[in-house]
Amino acid sequence: MRSPFASRALLMLLVALIVLVYGFPYAFLVSTSLKSPQAALAIPPTLLPQQLSIENYANIGEHPTVQRSFGNSIIIALLSTVITIALAVPAAYAVARYATWAGKAFLFVVLITRLIPPVAVGIPLFVIMRALGLIDTHLGVALAHSTISVPLGIWLLASFMESIPRELEEAARVDGCSRFGALLRIIIPVASGGIAVTAIFVFLASWNEFLFSLLLSSTGVKTAPIAIAEFKTQYSIQWGTMTSLAVLFSLPVIIFSLLMQKRIIAGLTVGAVKG
Amino acid sequence: MPVIRLTDRRFVLLLLAPAGCFLAIFVAYPLLLLLRNSFYEVSLYALNEGVFVGWDNFVQALGSSRVRESAARTLNYTIIALSAEFVLGFGAALLFHALGKRSEVLRTIFAFPLMIPPIVAGLLWRFMLIDNIGIVNHILETLGIIGDASDISWLGDRDLVLFSVALPNIWLTTSFVALVLYTGLQNIPAELIEAAKIDGADNWQRFRRVTVPLLRPVIAVVLILRGIDAARAFDMIWIQTEGGPRFASEILSIHIYRAMIRYGNVGEASAIATLFMLGMVLASALAFAVIWGRGTSQA
């Protein structure tokens, strides 16, 4: 039998190898974005830029549509976050605190929405948004994104709220606080950490969403993922600029995630582990 | 004037009402419209009108070889992505578990792809897989696995493309699988493993008889969640190939999108989408019953 030290070193090596393979693609993306546009397409490709260049980033300046799309994405993601939190907080509280038949049925329905392929509801949503006059508006796209994040938000928030001790509200109720008062003055402040994490999830879900944005926005409120995807067809493929756009687009996601990494992973896994 | 007393039940309904109305208007109603469209001949330009055609759209969908092929591709794609993610993710989880606390930094780096937007992953892999200038073929050439950098046409070869478009999906979600399973492994009481050790069980027996059965609920949830997401995939494949070359990576969601938007065939596309959803519900229920149900009946 091998010594414990040798086998541990072997384990470490194996894990380091896996981590290297999984970390490589993004590192290569960043490295490519910092090459000159010509060097990005060199044969054979180099791992690192031979000469650092920000030309790919500067080139974004020539594409106002793409620049505007980042602004659209921010507005839509913020709107979707506000809508989702406003709807999901009361619903999650009801589901987490009051074990009623309606609450359980609601949670089940919410779970079922995960099975719906976005492409299935895309056209009907288009019809509804048109009837409401919301085609190609920030609000229309934000509402469509919220169809994904309201269920997600309710699940996340319900699990956060379940961990708040019941005694807190009971004490408030005894002191003469109404049910709404207890929710507003006790639960929401105590759950603010969980609400913040949920808000970030919702923001990112909207930021990354592709299909609804493709169907519901045209020239007016085109979001960044769509603008980036169309970038290739419109100007053949400028891979250099494409890599710099990809880096910029992933930046908010990475910053948010790094800031709250522990909680994000806990959030992602909470639904899964608790089932 | 009668005063309505706010009972617990009324309070719950009041809290659920806003989200409930939202989901009714923007999720349930669209689903009803989809179901209705499945039975109508509808044009993209007059979505509110249409002629009732009974089961025609379903008959046409089930009779079309292109639909059957894209259904088979959806299944293949899901199996490819899911099995790779699960094997790699479970392997990584076991390694992290074996390392214990020392794996923290490595786990943090490994979690990184979780944070990458799907569209970026799709673009990045498309770039890396280009046959002549792509880094993947260049690395394979350097390692001597292929003779020339243009030997493998990852996204152009019809037999290979379904595997190639699964790569970004596998890359992004292995860490999710690994982290969930790792948490599950950490929750297994150490005494149970110790007891099995004292009873003389070797590593493999302990894994088969103790770890896997206890992990079964977590495995079930991971497989079902990831399976659903892989089957519904759209953006990562769309951005890499748009379903090409010659439909070789056209899975159901891409086929439905094309039928609706490019060909304006809303009725038949709705029928396919309805069948697709029905299939997903059945497959999830089956997976749930088989993986989870078997575990609890044994226990």
C-alpha cells in the first residue's frame, strides 16, 4: 500500500489537473482579448499575447448598437429584479410560514414551471405583449424574464425564510403588531441578506437570458446577448472584438459571484440538496 | 358594515395573490394559448386568428422525419451532456471529499465556470473549436494526437457536432454537479463509513453499499435538474451552429424556434412544443420514480 503522503500528493495532482483543464478556456478568452485583432487569429494560436493590446476593446467604440445593448440589458435586468422581488417576497413568506393547502399547491406549481421550455411559451408571450403594447419595450422583456425568475425567487426566498426563528414574529404579534406589520418590520429586515442574494440571482438570470430577448426585442431594446450573437452575422466574424465583448459581458456576473461566492453556491445548491 | 376578519387563510391567499396573478397571466395563459394553437392552423402574421384543424398538427408532427430526428438528437444531446457532467462531476466531488478541508481553494477555482454566461461559453468554445486556428486542435496537434490542425472539424462534421455543442454545456455545469454532490457527501455521517470499514468492507464495497445509496436523493435531484436544463438547451447551441451543419445539431427547441419564426408554421410548432413538454413531464416523473423511489423502498 502507498504511504498516505504519496496518495495525498497524487490526489492533489489529479485535482489540480482537473482545475487547470476547467480554468483554461476562460483564461484563454481573456488572453485572446488582449492580443491585437490580427494576432487573435494567428496560426498557430499562442497561449499568451506576444504584445499586450487593448485594440479589441477600443474597437467596441465603433459599434454604437452593441454599446446601447449593454445599457438596455442593465435597465431590463434591474426592472426584472424589482418585479420579481416585489412578487416573490410575500409569496415566499406565505409558503414558508403558513402550512396551508394553497401554499403547498403553489410551491408545486412553481416547481413545475421549470419543465417549460422557453421556446414553448415564447410565441404566446409575444401575442400577450403585443396586446399590452409592450413589444420592444424594456418592461415587456423584463416581464418575460420575470416568468423565469419569479418561481426561482420564491424557492430561494422560501428556503431563506424558513431559517428565521418563528419566535421573532410571535413576539411582535403578541406586542400588537399586525400580520402585515410583522412581515414588513420583522421578516423583511431579518431576511434582507437572503433577499439580496436572490436579487443578484434574478439580475443575473435576466442578464444572461437569450430566447425571450430574441423574440421580444427588435431594434429598440436589444439586449447585450442578442447584440453580441448578431455581431457575428452582421460583420462576418471579428473574433478579436468578439472576445473583448465576451469578457466585458461576463464581468458583472463574475464580480457579483466573487463578492458572494459562498452564498451563491449555497443558493444554487439549496433547492437541490433540500429537494 | 360587516368587518372581514383577516384569518390566517385569507392572509396567505392575499400574500400569494400578486405572484399568482402574474404567473397566471404570463405563464399559465401562454401555455393555454400554446395548447390552443396546437389545434389550429395559425400564421405568424395573424396570430389571433386561425382555423381549427383538430389533431392535424399532431399527426403532421409525429409523421415528420425531421421532427423525429430532432427528438432523437435532443435525447442524444441530453445523454451526452448529462453523462459527461455526472461522471466528471461525481469524480471531482469524490476527489474534493477525499481531500477534505484542503480542497477549499481548488473548489473555489473549480466553481468558476458557474459564473460564466451561457452565451459567452458558447462563443468561447466556438472560437476554440475552429479547425485551423482553434486552440483545441492546435493542442491536439502539439501533443501528437492529430497530424494536422485541420484534421478534426468539430462543428462542421455532422457525426461529431452533437458532441461538440455539448462541450460548453459540460464545461459550465460539471462544477454545479460536483458542488452539489460534494455537499451531499459531506452530509453522510462518518460513523456509517467507519462501521462499514470495521465490518471489513473495502473501498469499492463502501462506495457501492453505503455512499451511493445514501446519496441517492441528491443524485436524483441533480440528474433531473440537469437533465431538464440540457433537454431545454437553446442559446449555447444556437450561438455555436444555429442547428447546423444541415440540421445535425438541431435539437427540439431549435427546431420549434425555426418552425415558428423562420417558417411561420405556428400551429405545427405549437403541437411539437406541447408533445415536447409532455415528454419532459413523463421523463422527469419516471426518473424521479426510478432513482428516488428505488432508494426509499430499499431503505
